[in-house]
Amino acid sequence: MRNLLKDKKLSETPFRKEVLAIFTKYNNAIPLSIVEKDLKEYNRITLYRTIKVFVEKGIIHEISLSGEESNYAICQEECDIGSHQHQHIHFKCNMCGTISCVKINKFPTIQLPEYKIDQLEIQVTGLCKKCNA
Amino acid sequence: MRNLLKDKKLSETPFRKEVLAIFTKYNNAIPLSIVEKDLKEYNRITLYRTIKVFVEKGIIHEISLSGEESNYAICQEECDIGSHQHQHIHFKCNMCGTISCVKINKFPTIQLPEYKIDQLEIQVTGLCKKCNA
DNA sequence: TAATTATTTGCAACACCGTTGCATTAATTA
DNA sequence: TAATTAATGCAACGGTGTTGCAAATAATTA
Ligand SMILES: [Mn+2]
Ligand SMILES: [Mn+2]
Ligand SMILES: [Zn+2]
Ligand SMILES: [Zn+2]
């Protein structure tokens, strides 16, 4: 398993390792409130700064859904500083509430004459694998 | 032009009419800060409550983009209490910053075996008509 | 390894966001 | 027009996220 902090040229502090471990542990996106619960004790200012630098460096990405607190998930593809590349969708289960990044084989393209399309982000709600079984 | 407030069974107060007129005036989505600027004077608590009830009743819908303050736009299709039906995408122009609801002819469907898909929301960034011309 | 330098952390303080209880005022209904 | 129902404005509060600065820690260099 690669060392994300070193890769992204970030100092390896105990706190950053701990926060990174939490994101790695989950297979889905989590809000800050979960991170906070999983940390034994923490300084909220440092946590905000940590999240910010993780997003900036392309370690995690933010998922904004209407009426939801922001969720964050480890970047799966090769994200870089400032540019996050998503070839996956963001799925919110209406039953269990889980928000996750789901890879799909045919990522759709859309036709928008006169516009120039840069990035496409897709958010889907419904029933996840588990809850649909 | 239909009376949205009456249609949605909301009391027609001067303030609600004024806020609704602002949303109607714009052809794109706007954040609360714009609404506030356009109102001569207002009470921010009442504004929050107005926005909330407009969203609940399906008069406007919220557009959440990562790193942006929430934007709101008049519902174009037949949205109802609790369920917003979007057959359009949300486009953010990287040049002028405008966020708008854009209708497309072929709204994509995606294949997600084992999942049950309810709603699909698509957010696109790039250059808008104007800025791409 | 020890000393130096660069970076991160924690504290204090603050501004902004959004909500709630409650009394007052306005809109709807009869 | 009177009675009823709903919206508004005030006060007060908790949550969110940021900044300046000093102390602590990590990385770098000698
Ligand atoms: Mn994702
Ligand atoms: Mn829209
Ligand atoms: Zn589920
Ligand atoms: Zn533009």
C-alpha cells in the first residue's frame, strides 16, 4: 500500500495519518461528523485544515448533495492538485443513507451544442446493492 | 403567467411575491447573496423560511456544487412537494461563473446492475454559450 | 546525531450561517 | 367585518469555518 502523504509531499504527522486511515477504512464516502466520531480526540481547527489540504492535494474529494452535509471519499483515480478526475458516479441510497463512489463501465457523454464541456459529474439516488437485494 | 404561490397553496404575502419575482427575473440559478442584494430591505430569518418553503413546495430547487454556496433556480418541470423532477442538467461556466439549468434532448440513462435507480442528477462544468462564442 | 529550518498544531477570537420560541402583525376564511 | 389561520420580526442560540499568532513538531542540513 502506497504512502499517500509522502506521494503528495505532505508532512507525515500522526494526526494526518490517523485521518487518512479513517478514510481508507471506509468503502464509502463519509461526512466530517463520522471522522470526528472515529477520532478519539482532536482539534477541530486542525481537522478542517487537514481536510482542506487533502482535497487540494487530490487525496480525497468532496461530494455535495442537496440538503446533505458534505461527504468526502478517497480519490480512486489519479487525481491531482486542483483537478479531480471522476469516471465514477456518486450514489446515495435512500434506504440506508450510504453515499458511495460507484464505477460504471459506460460513463455517459452528453450533447450540448454551443457549449464546451469540461467535467461531468453524476449523482444518483435509489437503492444500493445491499438494500435492493 | 400563472400564480405560483396560489398554485402551491401558499399565502400571497408581499415578501414572497418579491422573492419569487427575483427568481423569475433571472434566467439562471442564483445564490442567496444575489437575492439579498436585489431585495431593498429584508429580514434574513424570513428569507431563510421563504427559501425553505419554496423548495419544499417545488417552486425552486437547490443546486449544490462542491466548493460553491448553494444556488437556487425556479423549477421548470412539474415539481411537486418533496419530489423534484429534473430532466435537465446543471451547468457551471468556468469563465463567467454562471450556474444554469440546461435542457438536453437525450437525457442519459446509466446501467447499474443490482442497484435500483430513482433519480439522476447531472452537473457539468465548462464554457457556456456566451463564453464559448 | 545535533542544530537549523520549515511546517503543523492549538489557542483565542471572530464572522457567518441557519434555526427556534414567542409575541406581533398580516392574510385568509366565514 | 369578525374570527381564524398563517407569516413575520425579534431575541437568542448553536454550529460552521476562518485567521493571526505562538508553541510544538517534522524535515532538512551540517
Ligand atoms: Mn467520488
Ligand atoms: Mn435545475
Ligand atoms: Zn442502502
Ligand atoms: Zn459563461
